[in-house]
Amino acid sequence: MESSLYRQINKLEGRLLQPEIRRSREEISMLLADDFVEFGSSGYTYDKLQVIEELPHSPSVPVIIEDFQVKVLSPYVVLATYRTVKTNESREEMRNSLRSSIWKFIDGRWQMVFHQGTRTSDSCKKLRNY
């Protein structure tokens, strides 16, 4: 896989975790495909409109991306998998989750069509290569 594609998808995933992007309905709308679906770590399912309406009001928490991987499924579709670590400001509480996203090249840009977050224990340290 091209390292430029890896960097591009990694950057897009990172943008969705940045507080200033999460507060912008326009930015979120550009990054998510119209038929976007998310299976949240909360157990709820969200569509694009729900994310655009709710995400700008959600609390911002520092997030670290680890073990980022990209698998090309077709010339226009990729799967990103990674682990996130969220901390509060005092770094007292850490929450880990495994995440997967499907990105599709639509109208000249990559847009996320699917995302899933699954909470894990702290002991889940590294993703296995698939």
C-alpha cells in the first residue's frame, strides 16, 4: 500500500478527533459520506445527520491514536483500524477503544462511510496485523 494513502487516511481520522473539527458542522459534513453509519462504543447507532447535530456539543477529550493500520479493499475503498486512548485533563482516567472505519473515494475526496468504536480494557495493548 502506498505510504501517501496511509498518511492521508491517518490525517483524516485524526481530524475527526480534533476539537476544532468536532465543533464544526461544515467540517464534519465534508468528512462524512451522506450514507454514513456509526456503531458507537456507547452501543448506539448514528447516521450523518445525528453526528452533525450532536458532535459539536459533546465534550472534547484528548485522544491518542495507536497501532494505526490501513487495508486497501478496492481502489476506492479502504479500511482503517486503530486503538485510541482517551484521558481526562489530569490523566487519572484512561479509556481505551478499538476503532475501525471504512473510507470511500467519493466526488474527488475520501469520505467516511462507516465507523465502529468498541471499548476495551487497558490490557488490550496492540492490534494484531490482519
